[in-house]
Amino acid sequence: MLTCADFDQDDGTAMPTHEWTMANDEYGSRPRPRWKTYLTVALGLSGFLGLLAVLYLISTPGGSTPSLGPKSYSTNVECQVNTTGSQGTVTINGTITGDATSYSVTVEVLDAASHQRIGLQTFEVRGTNTFGGTTAAQAPIGPAGIECKITKVA
């Protein structure tokens, strides 16, 4: 602490006192508490992570149940397989209903026993609620038959 003390003049009178200190200064800026900075950073980071989580949930494929996002829908799909020797074809028939005027529906055909993909077909559905067609399938098909599932709706 720097202080200028009282000095007496030669005639014995007191000289005015002026104190210069660096402690307890009422003027000037006070240091900013660090906890406020840490709290601000933590809240900003948690908000950003929350936004990423919501965006991830919105972009998750819907399958056969309605998903979050601009298109709400319900689907149904059925498949039949025909094999002759090492050649196979799958006939796919399905329906989709919802609030959109067009959909892109991807159907995956699986061997029921091994759950390996044996076929894949994407249908563009516009102005109707039905879709269907025939696609090639890898043979031989196991004795358990096939399974069809909708893997993507856009």
C-alpha cells in the first residue's frame, strides 16, 4: 500500500493529507467472477447439444411407424417369392397413407432364416396410396421363406 503521510511544516502547522492507495479503491472496474463465465459456457454448450439431439431424432428413418418431421404416414407391405433353380423374383405389394402427396418407399427383402438381404426395391409413390412391383432376388431361398420390411420412407 502506498501512503503519503502527514508532514509538519517548519512552523508546526499540519500539511493537508493526501493518501494514495491501491487497496479498497471504490473506483475502477472490479474483476469479473469466473463462475459466471463458466456458467455461460456450460449453458451454451448444453443448448447446442440439445439442438443436435433434436435434429438427430428428426432425421431418424421412420420404418412402418410415423416419424417426427414433415411427413406423417402409416405403411403395410406384403411379398411373395417365386424361385426356379438359381433364379428368383419377389412380387411386392404395399400401401402407404399419410399427409403428403408423394413418398419414396424403400422395401428390403430378407431371407427369413438367415436375415440376409436378398433383394431391395425403391418405389416412388405419387397421387395414390399403393405401390408394387417385381424385383430380382438372390436364390436359393431358405425353407423358412422371406420377410419384407420398409427400411426408408422419404
